[in-house]
Amino acid sequence: MKRSYLCGFAVAAAIYSSPSFAADWPRFRGTDGTGVSAESGWLGNWPGGQPRTVWKSNVGAGFSSVTLVDGKLFTLGHNGLKANGIDSVVALESSSGKELWRHSYPEKLADHYYEGGTSGTPTVDGGRVYTLSKAGVALCLDAATGKVIWSRNLASELGLKVPEWGFAGAPHIAGDRVVYNAGDAGLALEKATGKEAWMSGKGSAGYGTPVPFSLEGKPALAIFGLRHVIVIDPVSGREFWRHLWKTRYDVNAADPVVIGDTMVLTSGYGTGACGIRFTASGAKEIWKNQALRSHMQAPIGIRGHVYGIDGDGGDAKARLKCLEANTGKVVWESPEAETGVLTAADDKLIWVTGKGELIIVKADPTGYHEVVRAQVARGKVWSTPLLLNGRLYIRNWKGELLCLDVKGSGGVS
């Protein structure tokens, strides 16, 4: 497998909570980190079979996704020369795409076997925006103005090793702390000041975003480390347990999926997937196979099943698959081969292929049921899409951000 296809991030936070509501999407894959929105009735009839483009904007190169809070979109983009470029945190008006503010700072393109650019996704909490760059620049900005409240360099100030493809996970808010997938098993700073709250070690991290879930009624985070998934207490950083998960090139990037007391891990480069049955004191692997090899995009877990992309980022033979979470059994797979990214709402999977085709598929374990499809974007799409209030936001690696009206008129069942 060629390393040129590598993109070590789950294009990429909040304490464990109830599912996201359609009003806001404050972090990567939503408030609860599942990628499933509570929005319903959003899919309408598209005139001419094509969703209407509401607006387009360019936010700079990279693979960051977007967040949306109080009518403002937030993302990261890269501009400038290869060796002397800049990263920017960008705020846009969600209704029009108008740029509201931009905060920029020096950062290399870091096109290591791929196009490069930004990786992580902003997290919004309490009127502040939290970001982490590939080189380890952690920022806290005022969401209204973009003014810097505090800034830390996790590599130079704290001595943390920068992963080979850079830091990629989104920050996660846990009470008064902001938790990063940085170091051996996470790092927490005080969200108000940026002062260290706890550290787990200075080794290289994995590429996923911390995933919140309930561990026997208590808040916990699953952090996909370099060679393990580690479950921790988000407040203290105390480790509950860890499970060994080695991936070729140490690319653990697709966020773990939690369904009840089962956690599903999956990675690319021929690694495959496994199911873990867990308690607060430990975990046991209950199945393992190579049926689902999700490289970057985390699968979607819905009612005992996981829906995910089986294949690497540049794999022309990748397919969308549905597996039983408790057994790993493949229930169905898509008839056509294509990589892509996923989100879901109203029992429908929103699949945007790597070539920018939008495909709506029913989240139905009885079979692959395609609802509608349309070519909507140009170039490579590896950034997780965002659906909110009948509008779908899709971004390609060059930084073209599209706002599509998917609600349209009427309804599609």
C-alpha cells in the first residue's frame, strides 16, 4: 500500500451528554462525537435532481471539517508558500458565507505524502473557539471577534512529540478543561487560561478526536493513541484501561465508535476492525476481522450496527459497508466502489465520496437502499460534512466550502 495515500487524521468536543440538537454543531462529529444529528425532515425533492448551492467560499487548503454555533461557521485553512505558509482560523456567516473574521499564524503546509494543509476542526464552547494545529499550536479565541485569549505551543512549551503527520484531533471540552489527543494518552489544559491541568506523557499521539461516552454512568473519553485505544477520566486524566491496536505506519485515525457496552475500532492499511466489550475495569476483544478498514473517516453507529467506509483514502475499490457491532458480521456492502466521508441524520447516511458525489443511503441493516445521489463538489473531499437546518456544508482539500440546500421542496422518503 503506497504511503502517498496517507492522511493521518479523522478530519477533525464536549463532556458526555445527550445527542446533539439541530440548533448547533459545536465540535467534530457533533456534541456527542457520534456523527449523528437529531435533525429530521431535512431531505426534500431537489429540482433537476441537484441540491441548490446557496453559497461558496474559499477558506484555504486542508482537510479540517466545520463547526456551527449561533449562526457562525468555524474552520481552519492554509495559505501561502510551501515552506513559509500560514494557517488561519476562519469564521463565516452561515447564512451567506460572508467572512466575519480570520486569525492567522505561521505554519508549514506539511505535505508529507499527501497535499497537506490543516487537519483538526475547531471546537466552540462558551463564546470561545479552541483549535490545535498540526505543529501543536493550541489556541483559544473569542468566537465573536477572533481575538486571542490564550495560546500554547504543545511541542516547544511542554515537550510533546509531534506525530509524523502532525496533530489532527479536535479539542474536547470537559467541564472546565479542554482535552487534546496529544502525548501518550491525552493532555488537558484549563480552558479559561491554557494552564496545564494534567499530562499523560510526552510520546507521539494518534490522530483521532477524543470520543465522549458513559462508562458505567460516569463520563469517560476514548482516545485513539499511537498503538492503543486508551479510556480515561476526562477530569483527572486517570486511565481506566487500554486495548492494544497496532496499525501499519501507526495511523490510528478513525474515531472509535461506542454502542452500548461495545466499542468498535477500525483502521486502514489492511488492519481491519475489532469489537471490544468493556466495563469500567477492563475490556475484552469479542471479534476481529478485515471486513471494515476505515482509514480516516470514523464509522457511524446506529441501533446495534456500524456503517463505515472499507478502504484507504485513495482506494478506488473502497465500499460502504454495514456490520453488526456485536459480531463484526457484514450485513451488506454498497455495489459501487468509492472512498468517502460520512455523517447521518433521520435514519439516513450522508455519504460524500472522495470525488465529491453526494449519496444519500438509508441506515437500514436489511440492505443497501440508495435514496438519491448528485455530483456536488470538485476535487478531493476528505472532510466530514455537516448538516444543520436543512443545509449541508461540504469542503474539498483546496478549501472550497459549499453550502447546499438539501431540504428543497417536498420530501424524499
